[in-house]
Amino acid sequence: MSVVIRLKTMGTKKKIKHRIVVTDTRFPRNGRFLEEIGFLDSSKNPPVLSVKADRVEHWLKHGARPSETVASALKKAGIKR
């Protein structure tokens, strides 16, 4: 089982919000997930980012790979990979 940290899209048309979730790579983008570890609201200026740093560290330690977008968001949040 390959685990990835990626964005799940939520919200309505033109008011999109994202949740940062840990999921298996075989699950669809907005489908089942293992754990929700944060959210990203890019419609605000500046974008609002909130993550559970301890859970991110836990999943990274256990082999989860962040997507490119999540990796850059985590870098801005100050979480080292």
C-alpha cells in the first residue's frame, strides 16, 4: 500500500476549499481517505493554511509521500520534510 498526502477539493463553484488528507494512491481524489490533517483556503488573500504538524510528521516518518502542491504548502507552513 502506497500512502500519499494530497488535496481533496470541497466547497462550491468559485468558492473552492481544499482539505489536506492522507490516502492510499488507489483511492480517487475526492473519495475515501485515511485521515484529514489540515485545510487550505486559497480563495482568501493571503491563503489560509492550517495543518496538524504532529500528524504530518507521523505520516512522513511512516513513508507517506506529499504531492507537489502539498509539499510546497508544508514548506510555507515551516514543516521540514
